[in-house]
Amino acid sequence: MLDVGEDAPEFELSDQNDDPVTLAEFEGRRVVLYFYPRADTEGCTKEACSFRDEWDRFEGRDVVVLGVSDDPVDDLDDFAEKYDLPFHLLSDEDGSVSSAYDSYGEKQMFGNTFDGVFRNTYVIGPDGTIERVYEGVSPEGHAAEILDDLE
């Protein structure tokens, strides 16, 4: 995991609308960058919906929320539409950005080994440095946890 105080790695990824999104475009604002394994699965849906349900509080604090997975853009578009998600979901199909944030690697499930995204979250300060790190988060209530920590 990256450490508090380190510079957040810059990136450019396509969002659910296939529009490019960079970290640099949010300079001067706090960013919650959360990594999740797979769109429209139980845990990832709970986590995304917790950010959606707390959206007014994030907006009130001028906090940007960005979700990152290795799903293709089309899957992210369907996921965002199905659950009315008001924030960017970013497609990191090759895992390069997730890797830069120590949130991608070998996983095991049902006896199979594969590469995938780990459920981690970073809060990036307005100056582009890491302010908070959440490793292996529990998806339910994660958004409220971050907001509580920011207050």
C-alpha cells in the first residue's frame, strides 16, 4: 500500500461514458479513489450504493469520488445506470493504475488463481498527496466511514 504523505500516482482512464478522466483534473479538491473487484457483484454493489447514498455529503464537502475496477467500459456503464451511480467509474482493464496503487495482483477464489483488483481505498488531498489509506475494506458502510474520518 502507498503511505500517507506520498504523492498519488497520476493516471488517465476511461469512465463509464468512455470519457477520459485524469487525477490532475481534480487538483485542489479532495478525491476518494476506491478500488473494487467487479461491477454488479454483491459486495461491489453494496460499496457503490453506499457512496451513492452518501453522495450529498460528499458533494457538500466538495469531495470527488472515483471507483476503479478492471471491468470494461460497457460493464461500468450498465452498472452505473442500473444503480443510478452519480460518480465516475473508471475502467482499468490492464490493471496498470490499480497496480500503481498496490491494489492489483494475484487472488484466489473457488480454487482458481487469477489477477484482479483488491478492495482498497485512498483519500487524496487537494495537493495530490495520500491523506488516508484503507486496505481490504468492508464494502457495507465504507462511504460513511470515510466521511466520519474526514470530519
